[in-house]
Amino acid sequence: MNLDDARASRSAAFTVTQTAELLDVDTRTVSRACDEGQLPCLRIGRRLLIPRIPLLTLLGAAGQLSELETAPL
């Protein structure tokens, strides 16, 4: 997955594996960053998900998303 794929994705959140691929880091690095509060994440049971819009915003890549996608809930 690259940044263009992430922007075009219709998924609300990415897995740790997808995020690691996007950031070109190990999955343990993503998990640790979530645990330390460096990455936005949702923990559902034992599963860790990274919300797409906050991640793209953090990366400075949310500028091309529609206003509807970036509106707060």
C-alpha cells in the first residue's frame, strides 16, 4: 500500500500490517507507536485498528480528501 492507495481507500481504518506497509516499518513499530500514543488507534478486543483519516492527517496527506470525509462525527 502507498499513500495514493491510502487516500483512495474506502476503509474507515487500516490494520497494523497495512499501516506498517504504508509507513515502511515493522508491525511491532506500529503497535508500539499506538501503545505510546504516537499514532491514533482503536483497540477492539485484541485487534488494533488505525483510523484512516486521522492517520492521513498526521502524515499531511489529508489535503486532497473531500470535506465530507474529513468532517467530525
